[in-house]
Amino acid sequence: MSLIDAILPLASNPTAGSAEVATVNADGTVDILINGAAVPAACIEAYADRAVGDVVFVIPVRGGYVVQGRFTTS
């Protein structure tokens, strides 16, 4: 197993999808839950009002993830 696969589960074949925000960081990034592991993710500016528990749409980018926005609850 490569180091990146140990750090980011399924990193060799990441796919876009949903994730839950585990932590909102002071620098504007978030940690998201991917297969039970907290993984750092960048956010686009439009995803403001970030909150723990948000269910968000993420896309893989260069071995990491970018949060595109929050799913609505209605």
C-alpha cells in the first residue's frame, strides 16, 4: 500500500460524491469524512457559512478534495 492510500482511503480511485463536514478550520478549509477518516478539503468561496455536520458535494483534485457546496435539506 502506498503512503497516499494509507492517508487518503481509496485515493488511487477517488470519485465525486457526498461527504460530511467533521471540522471547520480557521483557515477556511474543512475536514470531511471519507470512509470514516477525516480528510482536509479546500472549499470554493460560494460555500460560506460552513458548519460541522453539513452534507456537502466534493470532487477529487490532485490527491485531495474540493468542497463545491452544501446539499439542501428540503
